[in-house]
Amino acid sequence: KRFGQDILKKPWGIAVTADNVFVTDCDLHALLQFRKNDCKLVKRTGTEGAGEGQLDVPRGLCSDYNGDVYVADCRNHRVSVFSKQLQFKKCLASQQLNSPVDVKVTPDSVVILDRSPNCIHFFSRSGDLLGSCVTQGEDGTVYDPLFFCLDVAGNILIADTSRCEDPFSLWTPHS
């Protein structure tokens, strides 16, 4: 099924839950919620700005086990958290990020990919910084990271858009 073709301008991130599909749109500066079963728009939140619930070039997103939606709010230098009904809840890391482009949530932490200076940041679920590290592949720094995923062992696979021949780096935080 197709959805959003008459609504979305520049969709960037997507997160899927049991009942919903959440999409960020960079041009609309918005987070949109669609019903999974019939692809109808349920709600749109966010306007361009830096206030609570406002977004400025939202990028990657994910949802947690409670249904909360975490959005990498790139130009606001933070991660914005919304309830599953898209009510604004809080901001994370607003003073510690430069250009967050993707976010993932584990049972214990929030992991954020910060494009400049190519770092992975680890925060507690309450927002305390647990640690940060420069992302590196086998031959050095990841140059233009945009997306990442986590596996069950804690390894991080980073998509580097500047390296067409070798676009992915497997990074192990334990090494």
C-alpha cells in the first residue's frame, strides 16, 4: 500500500509499531502518524521552530516499548520525545548535540548518531549523558553518517553516504 503521496514533501525517517507508521518530513518540519491498516493520516505534529513540540529538519526516529516516539531534531540540536498520540513529552540532550541525524532506544539507553563531529552518544532514558565516542570503521573515521542500527550484541552498523564502494561500517563499542 502507498500512503502520504499527497501529504509528504521530503520524508526522511520511518518507524513502525503494531498499529501505526510514523514518518518525519524535513521540509514540513513535522512528525506524521498514519494508521498501518488503511494508511490514513491520524495526526501531524510539529511546526518549524525551536519551542517545545516544534521541529527543525527532523531526521531519523524510532519508537520504544511504551510507544513513545523519539525524533532526531537536527537543526534544534536535540532529540524530541512524543507520546504515541504525538503529544510532546520532553527534549533530550539539547545542549550536547550538534547535528543529530538518527536515534535508537534500548531498554536502558537512548543512542544518538551525531553527524558533526561523527559521534555516537549514549544517554540514559532520563537524559543523562553516559558516554560518547567518535565513530570509526576499519580504515578510520566515518565521514558522512546518516543512519545506523543496533544488533542484539550491541554492535552498531553505520551507513556512510560518502563511501559508495564501502558504505557501511560495523562498529563495536566494546573494542
